[in-house]
Amino acid sequence: MGRVQDGGTGKARKNALDRDLRGYLDTNADILTVIEKPVSLDVIPALSAQSEGPILFENIIEKPGFRLCDILVKHRWSQCRALGVSEKDYLPTLAQRLRKPPRGFVAVDDGPVREVVMTGKDVNWLELPVPTHTEGESDPYITAMTILRDPETGFYNTCNAGTTPTHPDRGLVSFVTPHSYAVLKKWRERGETRVPVAFVWGVPPAYEIMANFSGLHMDLWGELEMVGTVMDQDIEMVECETIDMTVPAHAEIVAEGYLDISELFDFGTSVSPSMYYMPRHQKLPQVHITAISMRKDRPIYRNHQTSPDTDHQPLPRLCHEAVLYNRITEMGLTCHDVRFPTWGAALSCIIQVEYPRAGFVNDALLQCMGAPWLNTKMVVAVSPDTDPGDPAAVYHAMATRVDPARDIIVVPNTRGSLFDPAAAPIEGDYPWRTVGKVGIDATAKSRPDVKDFERAWPRHWGKVKLEDYLG
Ligand SMILES: [Mn+2]
């Protein structure tokens, strides 16, 4: 982490986060895997999904002009780097910053993302290193940060809308967030059919975490206006070439154009964060790309490999964790962590809480089960001595700390996820589903005897390492 002097005060700024992705990767080289060997774009999905931390492919056989990176935020130990804080401070920091007012943008005249600008016949986004993510998909799949402007408020809504490039200057875009739907509805109600849109690749991961915010906010700010708030520094935005919008000046690549919302096209499947091919068919609007701008020196294409355990499960839920942390804390309960683990398939969340007295844990479970989103079908509460990042530890707590008749809450017939194959499709209302919810209190209890819940460990456990005794 670079430390910079704050103008005039002489004090080092605490959060001198890198303002671009390449700086971020340099700063965090200690957790970055760099692949120098030539790699075919065809195998990059299977390779990057084997990485636990950030990975950068320097030499893509079919696309020598580009680099590709992925897996920036799969684990807490990499997520915390996005905010420049310790692993322990990460969630409380994000939770508190999300309660602050929006910092907005700083407009600049130029930026590195405009070193190369292509318009007209030079536009061809099929030239970008866009991988095909899974065996069952026939097309490459773009997972960029997508920006829409709210025509009423001017706020910048963002999400990662899965996009299939079908032609050099066209593609089909799958918007899945309720707020991007709401923004598009406002354009439609104004009689507009051409909606300006920008696709952004290669920004520091704090942008991506905030870009996926979902909660109350639309009357006060858009996701992008809050990026500076969660980074605790100003965000520079530069004007687009062909549309009336600004984009992050320090991005690696931007494609801009307009969505034609007058017509929807049938499209097949893509991969859900639950790692299934769901929904099976979609009706999508077409985007027309009118300009592509990028950095000159081997721009970094940011891919989000969609399956199996990748950024695809945690990234859209990192702000959810912070929102739930705020809810649980508001009850007066000490919350150590909230996780949507990759292995929970974006349908399950784990809360790590203290046990102050009877009643608290069930209310905390209900808070999470009743969350606004469709991904808290199974909520598990664990105690501070259970590592929520370790599936075996969570399973052990569920096996040993739960009296099933007493510690499991089941609620039938709630809103189900579109991505949950066990949820029942609602007839005549595709692709919506219903499903039950389950809350499991796997915390250490005061009954029958709290001493019974003390785990047994060897002496020096966690202090001596086998690897130090090898060779
Ligand atoms: Mn939103």
C-alpha cells in the first residue's frame, strides 16, 4: 500500500488506495499469481477457477495485445485489500462506510482509459479476450461493470450485467438487479428507446464491491457515487466519446453505446452463481456499441469466471454482508462476521455472533432470512470459535451444536431464487419461484452445559507448522 502525504497537513493518508487496477495488482503482488507462460483463452476459465487469489494472465495466445485478470475478491484475505484494511476490520469498515453520504465524482478532462479511442468501423468488441465460461454455453460471456444513468435523478446505477457479444458492435445484455430494471423502466416511461450504457473493465476491486450494492438508496445516490465513499478517496470520471455519460478515468477498457429497449431477443442460458444453467431461457435487449476506449499498454481485461467457486458467488453479496452486519449489530448483538461463502452457491449465509442470552440468535437468523434479496434460503449462526470460512468447521458446528427439534427454524413458501433448482417455479410467472427458508442455530449454547461446547485441540495447535519440519 502506497502512503501519500495529505496536502499541507504533513500526515500520511491512511487509505492511499491505488486508483487503478494495475497499481492495485502491483501493490498486492504478494497475493497475486502471475502466469507468464502462453495460455489459450479456451483454458483460462478452468485455470483461473483453480486460483484462490488474484490471478493475472500475461500472455494470451489468441489476444497478444491484452492481459486478463480474475479472482480478485474470493476470500476475506483478498477482499480486505480492496479497502486497504486488515481482514478483521474489513466488514465493520465497509458496513460503516455504506452508512455515510455519497462522495460523488471529480470530473477530469482526460484519463488513461482514453489513450486509445475507437469509433465507427474500428469498433469491434469481439477483439477483446472474452472467454466462454462453461461447457454448456455456446458463446463468450462478458462480465464487465455496467453503468446506466437514471434519467430522473442523474444517478449512476451499476451492476455486472452478463453480456453476450454477438457482433463486432452488438450484443445481448442480461440485467438482473431490481434497480437496473427500475432505471430502464424510467427510460421506457419517458418514451425513450435508446438508453446510454457503458461497460467498464479493469478498475480497483472496491469499485466492483460497491457496484454490486443492493439495498435502499435509489432516491439518494447511485452505486457509482458511493465508490469514493467506500474507498475514502476521490474518484475521477472522464467523458465518453459518443454518449452523454462519464466513466472511470483510470479504468483499463470501456465500451460505450446504447441499449435498444424497443425489442427483446430470445436467448438461451448462462451460468448462475448457484453454478447451474439457470434460468434456462431469457428475453434480452440488444446493445449497440458506438465506441471503445482503452489503455495503450496491454490493457487488462477483467474477467469474472462464473463457475465453479469464484468471485461470482461472493462479489454480488459483499455489500449484502455489510447490510446484514448493520442489521444484526443494530439489535445490540455482537456480530463478528457475515459470509456468503462460495460453497454456499449464493443461496446460503453464515453469521458469526456472540450468544448474550436466549432469543437473540433466532432473531438474528430471522433478520437474515427476511433479507431483501433472494439468497438467504439457508442461514447458519455460528459462535466466534467456529471459522465461517471453513466448510468443515461450519459442518462440525451444525452436527454438534444443534438440537434439530429446537435449533432449526423452517419457514415455508417465501420468495425463491431464480437460480435455485429446488425452488418451485410459479406457474405463469417465469422465471420466478417460491421456496422455504431455514435458519440453523449452530452456536455454542448455555444448555445443557456451556462447558460441553469447548473444543479439544492439541497443545501448540496453530503455532507449530508441519511445513517447518519437512526436509
Ligand atoms: Mn442498486
